[in-house]
Amino acid sequence: MANAPIVILPKYSMTADKDIAVDLMENNEYPEFFAVGICWRLATGTVNGTVKIYGTNYAHDDNDYVLLGTCDINAANNELNKYQLVVTQYPFRNLLIKFAKNGITGGDLYIDLYKKDL
């Protein structure tokens, strides 16, 4: 992807389930946001985790999220084939990224947010 990330979230350990809330208004990136990149490295254990990406235009605590996409983690690494979800609908103010480790016992998860090149 030629576009540069607007937000590179911290590295997350894949040893526990995680809910990652992203406020796109906070960084004045709404409505330029248009894609999410998911990458993982060195996944161990039974590699069968999932990452689900949700969007909403309401507050994070409103539970009014729409599922935008699901990424299955089924290999130890995906650095050469990063999962990308391009949002073609209207932009969202907030994202919720849910990682379920299932049988994964280790590894690192990386999430990048991209904006349109103008």
C-alpha cells in the first residue's frame, strides 16, 4: 500500500484477548481514515486467533458498532502478506478492534491505520 500510516498503534502481545478502542477524532484523522492493516509475528501455540474490526459514529460505550471485517490468524507470521481492510463506506469516528487469541500462546500483533493520499 503506497499510503503512509496515520497512526501506528503500539505492539500488542498475543498472550491475552484484547479490545482496542481507536478514536479517530482525537487525532483529527476523520474522515481521512480509510484502511486498517493487521500484521503479526512469531505466533506460537495453536495458531487459530481472530481479529475483528468494528466501526461506529457514536461514542465507544454506545455498543452501536458495525462489523467491518474479520481476519483469521492461521500462520506464525504474515509480514509478507499483511491483512488490509479498506473501508469503502462512509468514514467512522471510532473503531473497535477485538483480538481473540483462542489457542495462541505468544507472538506480537501490529495495527496500522491509513489515510487517503490527496
